[in-house]
Amino acid sequence: MLFEKVTSEELLQAQDYHLEYYRYSGDKSSYGFHFTGERHYSMEFEINGRNVTKPLILYKLQLQRNFLIDRIYGGEMRIFFKNVPAKKYETYELSRTYEVTIEIILNGFYSLRCNLYSCQIGAFYYCNFFEIFYKIYKCSKNPYESNDYIYIGFTKSHEYDNFVLKLIPKSNTNKDIFSIVVCPGPDWMPKSSNSDYIGTWENYLLTLKLKDFSKEYFLKYAYCHDVGVKTFVKCGNLKQKFLPSIDVGYQCEDYNNEEANRIYNKDKKNSVASLSGNELICKDTMLYESKLVVIAFLPPGNQYYNIHEYSIEKLVNQTKIYVGHRLHILNYDDFIKRRWGIENSFGYVLNYEAKCSVPTISANLRLKINGTVQGFENKIDEKFGREDIYTFHSREINNSSIGCHIVLDGFEHPAFKDFYGHIYSTSLMMFDETIKKYIKVDGVQNLVSNRKYKCGLIIKGRNSKIQKPDYIKETEFIINIIYEKTHESNTWIIFVISILVIVILLIGLLFLKKLKSKKKKPKSGSSTSSSTSQSTTKTSTVISKISNAPIIKTNNADKTCTKMAKTIATKNIVKNNKVTNFGQKVIGIGKNSNLINQANNTPKKVIVKNSNINLVNQAKNVPKKIVGKITNPTKINNVGDSVFKLK
């Protein structure tokens, strides 16, 4: 809250003005602490929705343990603005807005107050008041005309990191006690305070409406037994203009054992809840259907892996329920009739015991695979007689997790699915016929078909002295595993491989056939070239100008060229030349060409002259002589039928 102090044209001397806070209840009070402010000459803040920049004295209050454990620790906080040199209180001269009254008097002095109803901290200004009615005063000065202000905020102390409303004494003797605390509502800080309180929803139970239902508070649960001073139940967060934000709430503390064991419902009788269908009933109230607020409390000592572990929460349909849980139906009237005490206290706590306990439920141990309880058949086995029999295909349970689970008899509410899981463990065992004992099964890979198995109950941890309960039955059964036949798998493998081989062969045959057809297909001009080799009455000379023609040298020509017709194709032009009198010479003239030289007993010349021409000569059983004018001649002797291709 922002306050303006106007005593003269000069600013107040910060060292001359202290803030003091006291614990107060009824007509009793006790001294608290005093704080000196810090002078700031230019601070920006808001007055009635208008931004201003003014000088300001900043007071940083801290909550001390002695204040919180004071003999009247149930009272509220009173704050005084003291002029130290004058030895007088000037709290009455502090105001927040025009015509705001200050009605609180302590020992004849006006004071500010901070309780669950309202906390008068933040920004104020100084104002002269005059009396209207008895104990009611009116500010005569406009807040914008002031030239000095004060701001009151809270910071953490060396003892507490938070704005602690009240310490909750923890009981070291009764682990079944839990607490319900009252938190401020959303309007705890007015907007004119330049501070903002925002409530949170941790540990929330319900919204309490008091004073003709116009004032709201939040009820939250807390548990302090054997937890320590670090436990803090958060009500909300206080955002301050010139100071860091600070959490507001209640903190557990090891002190005042008498107060810690003061139980509000101690005279109420204990009862046991009942189960009907899927409904949980406590004191004739169907808890899942009721609009009443129910607390589900699991005290320490009900979890085998940690006897100090506990849980407390508001009961809803999804709340997991375990053996050892206790239930408490919140009575709204417990707080309605204590309205005055709540609104005039700095913090308010009621201790309770949960009087309605959840009963034990009959159960059996069943086989569980991959987190799912398996079905079974009860029938006669040739080897073991009548037994519960679980049957699986090997492929269904391959690489699966396997174990046992405690299944409740006739109660299938999902909240009770792991009802005994916190206090008991289970083990899957197989009967070893050699040593005549059950041995633990560590995994599905250790299962043996058509053997006897057992789901056993294990009590672990520090609860190992607890006897096995008779309402949870260990079970014996048989597991049959149907294995896949290996020859069927081999047949499939062979079939697939055969199909692949056939497909590859077909592709190969098609490829070879296509390649062969390409080789047999005649190129352009082959028919006319072939006909020229059969003509007989003329002598022709064909000259082919071929650049860089390769030299073809063939030995044993009779073997390689007999009965063959070759096609020599030019790029664009094909000429047919008739060749007569099979004794011939063929002369090719070209730049840097290869020479194809000499076929014995050849009386005639055939000269082919053309640009980019294909030459085909075919001779059958007739010796030939082929001569080309070119350097580095190569001889081909004893050629009967020869085919040359010049490029």
C-alpha cells in the first residue's frame, strides 16, 4: 500500500519515523518489532488509477519466529507509524485514498491491521483528519497534493523465506493428525495498495464464503508429522511494487506439542467404510456421488519401500485408494461458526483425524503379462488333475514382462486397481520337480510348458514382521505354451526362395532374348549390300575415304568368316556396288587409314570411293586379295571368305 505523509513543505526524515508491528487478540497485545525506512526521492507508482512520480519512504518488514510463536499467536498483526523524536504515533495521519477512514484503535492509538480479512500494507499518504462521528475520521486533503509517501512491504528473513501467516505445530506422537488451513481470498489486497495478491490452487479443498457470502477464503490441507520445518503450504503469491514477490502461506514447525495434539474432531467415533458395487460408502454417505468434500489420507507406515511416506489429497473418482487409507468428510459448519476467529486472525488452522478407514478386501493372486491380468481355464489336466490353466502361443509372449498381480474379489473400481501394491509385493515361481521346491521365475524366457507355477505374496522392507494376511490367497496353476512348428517355417522359406529364383531366371531369359534379337536385326542398307556380292559380269571400283580406319587382321579366316554376311553402314549414305568375277582386289584410300592387305590369287580390282560408306564383301570358296594404299600394311593370308568392316 502507498501512503503519503505531509507534515510540511519539507520531506520527512526517514530515520525519525519507525514502523512497529504487534500481535493483538481481543484486548491483549504483545510487542513485536520495529523497522526503519529507506528514503527514495523519485518513485513511480499509482494513485487512484493515475501514474505519479513522488518521493517515498520504503519499509521492508520481516516476520520473526518470536512473533509467530507468541502466546497470543492466534491474533492479528497491528502496524503503527511512530514519530520517534516526538515520541508519538501518527498512524492516524496515514491514508490510502480520499475519504478513507481508519477505525482500529489499540490502547488509544490508531493502527493499521493485517489479518485474513484484509491486510493494510502497500502504499499510503499523509493526511489531516477531522471527526465526523465517534471514532470515524475523514481525510481533508486530496492525495495528489501530498509531497511524501510511504510503502510497506514484506521480505524474507534469515529464518523464513516466505510470508508466513502461521506456524503449524507438528505432532511427534500422533501420525494420524492432519491440518486444514484458511487462506486469504482474492480481494485480500485492494488495488489502491500498489500490491497484488494472487491465490494458487495447491492443496485446495473448497472456497469458504463468510460475511453474508460476500467474503471468500480458500481452505487447504496440510500434513506436518515428522516432516520438518521445510514444509510450506502455499496460499498464494504477493506481488509488490518496489520489492521482490514473496509467497504467502503456512509453515510446519516443531514447537508447542500441546497445540500440535489438539484435535478438533477428537470426540468423533471411528468407523469403517463399506463397499457396494463400485461405490465407497462412509457414514451412510456415498463418497463418489456426494458433493461433500472428502480428504483421502494415507498415513506413514503403509508403504513397504518407505515407512515415512504418506499421501493426502482431495478425493475424486481418479484418486488411487490403498489399504490403510483413511477418509475424512469435511464439515463446512466447522468454519462457518468460527467466522469471527478466522477474520480477525493472522492465520487459522484446525487439526483433524480421519475417522473413516477403508476396509481390507479379499483377493487372489493372478498371472500378469505386460501389465495385463490374464484369463485362465479351470479344467482337468492329464498330469496334474484339475487346475487353473493358462495357455499361450509362444509368439504371443515372446519378449514380454511376466509376474503376478493381486486381484480384488468382486470389486473392480479403477481407483482400487493397485489396492495392496503399496504394502505387498508378489513373485512368480515354478515348481522344480528335481529338488521338489518352487524356484523364482525371472523372465518369460525361463518358462517351461506344462509345469506347475505359483503366485506368492512377499512382505518387504521395514514391514517384514507383518504376517501374511489370510484374505489374500496365493494361487497355483499350470502354464501351457504352444510352440510354432519349425518345418512350417522352413517350408515358407523354401517357397519364397524358389519364387525369387524363378523370377530372376525369367528376367535373365527375357534379357538374353532381347539382346539376341537386336544382334539378328539387319541395319539399314544390309539387303542391298548383300545382293551386290552375288553379281558376276562387271568390274567395279569403289573408293572409300575413311578417316582413321582401324586395321583388322584375321587369322584362320576360313573358320571365322565362312557363311557370314556383314553389314558396313555409313552415317547417312549407303551405296550398293556389284562385284563380279570373285578374284578381286579391294583398295581403300583414306587419311591415316588402316591397311588390309593381300588375298592370294586375286586377278581383279574393286575400288570403292565414297564418304562415310559401309563396305561389305563376301567371297565364297574363292581366294581374294584386298589391297589398301596406306602405310604399315598388314597381311592376311589364306583367306577363303573374309568380311572387313572399315570405319
